Amino acid sequence: MKCERKTIRLLVERSTALSLLGVALTWSLLYLSVLGQTPKVDQKARSSQKRVLLLYSQRKDGPYSTAFESVIQQTLNAGTEGRIDYYQEYIDEQRFFDQRYRVALKDFIQRKYEDQRYDLVIAIGGASVSFAVDYGTELFPETPVVFYGGQGRARPNFTGVVRWRDLRSTIDIALKLQPNTKNVFVISGSSERDQEIQSIAREELGPLEDRVAFTYLNGLPMDELLQKVANLPPDSIIYFLTVTRDSKGAQYSFPDVMSKVCAAANSPVYGPTDWHLDSGALGGSVLDTEGLAKETAGIALRVLRGEKAEDIPVAEPPPNINLFDWRQLRRFHISEASLPPGSIVRFKELTIWEQYKGRIIAVLAILILQTLLLAGLLFERARKRRATRGLAESEERFAKAFKANPQPMSVTTLAEGRYLDVNESFLRMSGYSRDEVIGHTSNELQNFEEPAHRDTILVEPLLRSGVLRNFELNFRTKSGVFRTLLSSAELLELAGERCILVASSDITERKSLEQELMHLTAQLFRLQDEERRRIARELHDGTAQNLFGISVNLAKLNQLSGGTTETKELIEECESLGNKTLQEIRTLSYLLHPPLLDEAGLVSALQWYAQGFSKRCGIYVDVFAEPMDRLPADFELALFRVVQESLTNVRRHSGSETASIRLERRSDEIFLEIRDKGRGLATSKDAGSRNAEEFIEMGVGIPGMQQRLRQLGGRLEIDSNSEGTTITAVVPMANGAAQAASASRASS
């Protein structure tokens, strides 16, 4: 009798459901007939949109439906700039699960969307995936399908995320959190879906039955279930799977059953998904619904952007997350410290500090800031007093040092150059009295050679760098005589006005001595070169001719001699020594002063010297000499001596197998460069320095080269490192030195 009543009740429920479905179909057809009369303008406007049909296994308010719908729409809208028209259908597998319902639903969807063409179908849950597999060829034959919940790629244009199956991980964590557990009560309903999940749980939890006792509470009526969970034995836990219908046929929504069970239970309730937590479960290693939705939505976005579904691999579900309810942890006295690392705890009640931390920190920060400000003000006042005292003492010391300094010192305004103060040394050097200087400008006193020199020599460089050190200037004294000063200058501020402090040393006598020394050096070089020329001429015309005569006589004696073989060998050896000595005398003569330098000029002399150097030393020398007119004699001789000394240094110190000489004229300057690829020159400070005075182990060669070039107004630059040495000689042509050199050549 009970079975007959149950059968009749089920038939009534199904017939009612089918009647409701028929009414829904009628209204849908009426809606579609009205929709078909929509102006063509609207249809055309919508043609640029993507159409997406979402099939959900659960009903609209089911956990999967709400979670997936939000994430999918957010992801697709962001990836397509919102150009999507969504359609949703809910299979509601928990209440309607027989085949007639599926066929009727297929007919309903086919009529409802018969004029629609979809760009994508998204099936969420096992029932919706099965529906798409069974009826997809009729409803949307060419439309790609992205799924969650299938076993794999059922059709070529299917792709997505396979069904999540991990019901054991939560029990593993529960047994670690509560190691004294002896009983696990597994709750599930009596619907086909409930029984399917329970079957999977039995399979996965079977290996744990030797550790704890499992009791499966299947399809208990609500009152009986609540009474059961309220009186469980000690050391028990509850594992809630899903309940959509009990054994009496009563239908339930998941959140309602879950919340009632959690409220009545005397033991912790665990669940396999994160939406169990929303209804009162303690937690566990649960399904990350949001992560699963993002994974599915990401695949859907790739399809909408043009990738083929069959080219996208079917993905695995994302890993579980360890998620717990803080309220349930406190209820059952489980410490947060015992949770697995990285666990997420929800619904935590904040302490006063956590609730108002920002405000408390702000108040404390204000109090501390006020305290620091007060302390800072007191400290600043004390510092200003000390600074005022120190400034007064410093000004007094500066005034004493300023006045007593043996160097001429002055303070002038930056803008006008008006003298504010000078010391006694300045007055003695300039010949002025204090009254004649103070209050007047340097231009009024005509201290500079030209009025513009104050800006170019002093003000502009000082403004660029803020300080000047060791610059020379010519200072006109009261008598009109110029004194050469070596000065340093700094900017300072007096009474709010920018001023210049200048300290100088009178180097007039030193400059005069330097000029005299340069003149004497020039004479010394001239005498040295003349002596070399004389010795070279005597060696060539006298000694070399005598040696040549001896060699000729020895050759004749060897021909006329009728002596023994030993005598002939002795004569031949003397003849050979004579010839060798003659060659050495001629070479020495040419090196002392090559006649080719006077006859053909510097370019030919350098080429001749490089060839001879290569033969004597085995170092290949490459010469690049730009064709040019003859230079003044002093220029040619000085540059030739630079090449001689440089190649000598290459042979003695560098170890290089090659060298190069480059001679060219750039604008109004002559550039001579000698480069090698040796070990570099040893220095007393820095081997890479460009200051030639720092080089050692060179004898007087480099200073001599410098002095020769300085006489001509030129300079010598040396760049040496571990990769070689470059010596550059630069001589200006358009200056007094060049004119002097030309005059010297003419006089010689």
C-alpha cells in the first residue's frame, strides 16, 4: 500500500511538473511571436554582439549557478568590452531528473531559440554537460561548447574543465585537526544526484575505514536527521555531502538543510566545497568554486576570441583550498595554530584593535607628531641660539683671518662687482687706500684688462660650478701696472645679497721667471740641436770617410797579399769590422740629425725613420702621414724628436710587436699620434692617468717632449693602460709660437 501511494504521489508530481512546463512553453511561444515582430533595426544593432547560452545544472539560486554566473560575466565582459548578449537556462536536476523532462526541455529550448544562433554554449555541471552532449547536435550543431563537469571531450567542438572529484581531502584534514575522532557520520539525500555523490564518497573514503567508523545517514526525514546529529556520541564528526530530497520525497534547498544541520549538530560539520562553508560548515580542503569558474571562463574567452574549441586542451580543476569558519573553530575549541599552513579563515570577529586599528594608529601618530613637533621646536630654538653664538664667533674668526691673511683678499657683490671689504694685503698689492676701494666697482677702478673679463673669467664660471680654484688673471693696480694673480673664488651671502669672496696669490715674479726659463730652455734645445747637427756632420764627413778609406785599403791589401790563408782571413775580418763600424757611424749620424728632415721635410723623415727602426728592432711600424706643406723648422724637429722618443719607449717598455704613427692637420693644429699595443707605461699614481708628469721609468724623455712642445704653444697627451699606450702631440699653427718657429727657421 505504501509503495502504491508513493508511486501515485510521484506520478502526480511529475504530471504537475509537465503541466507547468506546458504552460511555460505556451507563454514562451507567445513571447517569441511578439519578439519576432521586433523592428529589424534592433536585430541589426545586436548583430555585432556575441551571443552566449549558459546551461546550469542547478536551479537559479543554486550555489554553482550564482558563483559561476557572476565570474563568467565579469571575465567575458572584461575580455570583450561588454559586447555579449547572455541567455540562461536552468535544468534544475535536483528536482527534475527523468528523461521525459529532458526531452520536453529540449523541445522548449529549441522552440524558444529557433531563430537564434549562438557563438558559444557554456554548460555548468554534469546534468547540463550531459544535456549538451545528447541534444547539442539538434539545438546548436555548429556552436562550440565549453563545459565544467564532464568526463572529457565528448565531441570535437567540446572543451572545458573535467569534473572535480576529491571528497577525501576534507576528511584527511579533519582527522588531523581532531586526531581522537572515532566516528564519521556521512549525510546525503535520496535523490539520484544525492546517491551518485554518496557512491563516489564511499569509494574514496573506503581506505579510511580501518582508522574510523563510517556511518552513512541516507535520506533521513528532516526531523529525524536533526535529532540524530544532535545526539552523536563523543569523538564524532559530520561530513555533509548534499541533500536535495529525503526518503519521504520532500524536496529541500541545499542552504536550508545545511544551516539547520550545522545549528543542531553537537559535533563539527565538514563539507567538500566552499559553499558548504557559507551555510555553517566548519570547513576543510574544499573545492575552490571561484577558481573553477575563472578557469572555465578563461577557456570560454579564448573561444570567443577566435581559438577553436578542439585546439584547446581539456583542463583539470584547480587545486583545493584550505578554508575554515572562524566561528565554528571557536565553537568546537579548535585552535587556528593547528590549521594547515596557508589556510584561509572566514567570518573572523575582529578585536577592538583590528576594528579600529587605523583610527588608533592615526590618534597615536598625531600625539607622537605633536610631541615631536614640540621637541623639535625646543631643539630648534636651542640650536638657533647655539648657531647664533657660533655664527658670531665664526664671523669674528673670519674677520681676523681675513684681515691678517698675507694673501690679497676681497669681497665684492655678485651683480656689480662693488667692493664691500678688502684686507691689508690687497691694499699693498693694488696700491690703493681703503677709501679708494670700498664702495667702488672693479670696472670703475679698471682692475681687469677689459670690462667684459670680469664676467668671462670670474662670474660666469663661478655661477656654473659654485667655486673656482687656481685660475689666473691680470690685475691692473693703481699705477696702471698689471700684476698676475693666481686666485680662488667662492659664492657667499651677506645680508641677503649674493657676494664673491676672492683670495689671491701674487705670482707676477714667478710668471716672469717661468718666461725666462722657457726662453733659456728654448735656447738650450736650439744649442743641443745645433751641436747634434755639427757632430752628425763631422761623423759623416770626417770619421765615416776615414773608415771608408781604411776599408778600401784593406780590400786592396787583401788582393795584393800573397800571404797565408790565416793572413787573408785576418785582413777580411778587419775589412768586415771596418764596414760595420762605418755603417754604425752613418746610422748614428742620421739619428743625431737626419739630413732628410732638412731636405725633404717631416713626412719623408718619419717614413725613413720608421723603416730603419723596424729593421733595427724587429717592431713593425705603420706610418700614415697626410700630405702637407713644409712646417717651420722648429715644428718639424720637435715632432720628429717626439716620434724618436716614443718609439724608443715602445722598444724598451711596451713589449708590443707593432706600432703606428699618424700625422695630420686639423684646422689650425698639427696632430701627431704614436700608438702601440703593449703592456702600458708604469706610473707612480694611476696607470690610466693622462698627466704625463706622473709617469716614471722614462728618464727625461717625456718631460723633454713636453718642454719642446710647450715652447711652440703645444701640448703632449698620454693615455696608457694594459691594452697599450697612445701619445698625442698637438701643435697650434695660428699663434705666436708658430710665428716664432718660422722666424727661427728663417734665421737658421
